[in-house]
Amino acid sequence: MPSLKAYALKQAEGGPQRLGDIEGQVVTITSVEFRDGDFGHYALMMVVLPTDEHVEVMTGAALVVDALENAEEVKGFPCKAVFVRKGRSWLVDDVAQEELPI
């Protein structure tokens, strides 16, 4: 029988990551959930890192949330993504063709 601690790892590790933690990496977004928080609308993504590690990533970046909402509308998950910071904004960058499965 598993220990309850096995289910509490996310809490112990400090919760979801931020876009800055995955900046510049080609990741796979497997699903997204939208929520309303104290500071507005935000997205909670389930992401697979290049190391095959599965993590939750949270963002309130308006341009990224908008892109995620558009993808959700057309059932566009899973999909590849690269997030980059330009000034104070977060953008979705192009994924190189060699990174996409054929």
C-alpha cells in the first residue's frame, strides 16, 4: 500500500513551476486547465520536459493564456511549445521542424 507522502510530492516541492523554469526548452503540453485567481485569469499546464519529466506549469501571461485557450478550443493538445521572454512579456516561439515528430 502506498504512503500518503507519495501523493504529496507536488506540495512538498513547492507547487507548480513558472514559465521561467522552462524558458527556451522544447516542451510538450499535454493538457491545460484555466482558473481565476486573486490576480486574474491564469492557466495550469501539464507539461512533459525534454527529460521526459512531467510537471505542472502555471502562468498568467496574457499572450500565452490566449494561445492556450485557442488551442483548447480546437482540441489542439498535446502540442509542442517553446516559451521565451521578450521584455516584460512572455511569447510562444516557433518550434524547429526537427523537433516535431513526423
